Amino acid sequence: MTQAGLWIGAGSSMGLAVGAGLAEWRRARRRSLDRVGWVPWTGIQVAALFAAAILAILALKT
């Protein structure tokens, strides 16, 4: 994998983490408390941040 591909992956993972954070923020501020979601946005955010960090470290090393 080239360095550019690693940076693209890191940026995509960071975008996913930001999107998951926004989705969790929206779910926390929902009007109808009975409408709970089934997507674990916090877990997705943590996994995406971890992936972004690993990909960025690998991109810096190459």
C-alpha cells in the first residue's frame, strides 16, 4: 500500500469518526425518547479513530 493510500484511508476513517460523533450527538438530543437507535455510534467512532491513528502512523513511517 502506498503512502497516498494510507493517507486516504486515514482521512476516510477520520470522516467516519466525525460522522459517528454527529450521529451520537443527534441521538442524545432526540425529541422522542422512545425512538432509540440500534447502531452503536460510540463504538464505531472509537474504532474509526483507532484505524485513523494506525493508518496515519503507518503513512508517516513509509
